Amino acid sequence: MNESLNKTTRPGNSPGGFFITGTDTDVGKTYVAGCIAHTLIQKGYQVIPRKPIASGCIKQADGSLLSEDALFLQQSCQSNESLQTICPYQYEPPISPQTAIERAGLVISTQDLLTACQASSQLEEGDFLLVEGAGGFYSPICSDGLNKDLAQALGLPVILVVKNQLGCINHTLLSLAAIEQAGLKAHSIILNFSNETNHAQGLENWTNLPVHKVQHEESLTLQTIRDFQL
Ligand SMILES: Nc1ncnc2c1ncn2[C@@H]1O[C@H](COP(=O)(O)OP(=O)(O)OP(=O)(O)O)[C@@H](O)[C@H]1O
Ligand SMILES: C[C@H](N)[C@@H](CCCCCC(=O)O)NC(=O)O
Ligand SMILES: [Mg+2]
């Protein structure tokens, strides 16, 4: 790991950040990341958000692009950094970022995304870097890498967001196997929409990781994640 990123790993065993991945796109990574930020802020931490690349951005009247993920993260982390800093690489088509970059005639590397996540001037001991990927752990995130590769470059513990739907046990175990194979620590699983019929019942027979719950919340009010340990 390069020297400046060592700042994201605090002394002892407590992590200085998390990489937020999911069993798929659209499973609730951004909303859950907001809930994690809310939980950490309540514990007294400052949380620094990054969504280093976003596709599916919204074209504004002035022609600029808005990443709704970056905006939600900025607000839920109570960040005073600009959206451009939180999410420097933005693309309009709602497709794999690698394809979006290619269509724009550009090349963006894993190293570029790593640099975007290096919040060096802001990050102090005790702060948390919260990095949301794009898609799932094996989704391509840039010209030369998957979410896996960015997570490895960051070396942060990984939180897996799981959408509570039939089939989610399979998706969870596949994702955890991939995280383990990448040599990364899986921190926890967060079951989103947990208050509906529990399709993850029995998952605890196959993993020792903590499984936290986030409920369906139509208003997207941020929820405190109970028993969330660093
Ligand atoms: N617990 C929840 N209660 C109500 N709505 C939710 C909840 N979690 C997610 N949503 C909604 O579901 C949709 C997908 O959630 P979200 O954008 O967080 O997913 P994502 O995994 O970050 O997607 P992407 O892959 O695009 O980054 C959004 O419209 C979001 O507002
Ligand atoms: C458009 C989506 N919302 C998302 C990209 C998902 C790519 C999934 C690619 C795949 O695994 O097939 N973009 C993003 O999170 O910025
Ligand atoms: Mg998102």
C-alpha cells in the first residue's frame, strides 16, 4: 500500500475506512453508506465520502452532470467537500463505468480512482473514509480494473450490502468468496429491506460475519445501524 494511504488504516485493529460493495447494482449501497455514515457520526467520527466514479449521472440545465450518489453521500456524511472532489469521474449513460469511459474516448485507471480516494489533506486519525464502488465486487469500474481491484488498492475492509430478495444467499456467498479470494477482510453484511420477508434466513449457517439490518424507509431517513462495531 502506498504511504499516503497508510493514513486510512489506523493503529491497532480498527479500520480507518470501508469499501462499500454490494451483491449487485441498485441494492442500496448508497443509502446504506449514508446509514453507516450516520452511525459513525453519532459515535463522534468524521466521515469522508468518495464515489470515485459514477455512471448514470443526471444532465443539469447548464450541461454539467450530477451524481445523485455523490450528493447523497455528501449530505449524509455532512461533508464540506465539493461533489467534484467526492466524485471526480462522472458519466451520463447508466452502464458499466468501463464502457462509459470507453464511449467518452477516455482512459481512467484504477490508480486514477485510488488517487481520487486519497483524502489526504482532510483525513486525520480517527476519521473514516467511506468509498462506494459502482455495481458489484466484480463489476468493471474503470478502464483497467474491477471494483475488486480498487478495493485491493485501497486495502480497506469491505462491507457487503445485500438486497433482501430471493436468491440473496447465493449472491452473498459468491461475493464473500470473491472478497476473500482478493485477500481482503469482509467487515460485515448489511441486509437492506430487512423488514420485508426475510430471504436471508439461514445465511448465518454459512458465515460468521455480523449481519446488520437496514429497513425499507420510504423517506430515506438515515437509520442507525444497531450494534455496528468498527
Ligand atoms: N432501505 C431502503 N428503503 C427505501 N428505499 C431504498 C432503500 N435502500 C435503497 N432504496 C432505494 O433503492 C434504489 C437503489 O438504492 P441505491 O441507489 O442506494 O443502490 P446502489 O446499490 O447504491 O445503486 P448503484 O449501483 O446505482 O450505486 C434507490 O432509489 C434508493 O433510494
Ligand atoms: C448505472 C449503475 N447505477 C452503476 C453501474 C453498474 C454497472 C454494473 C455492471 C455489471 O456488473 O454488469 N453506476 C454507478 O454506480 O455509478
Ligand atoms: Mg449507489
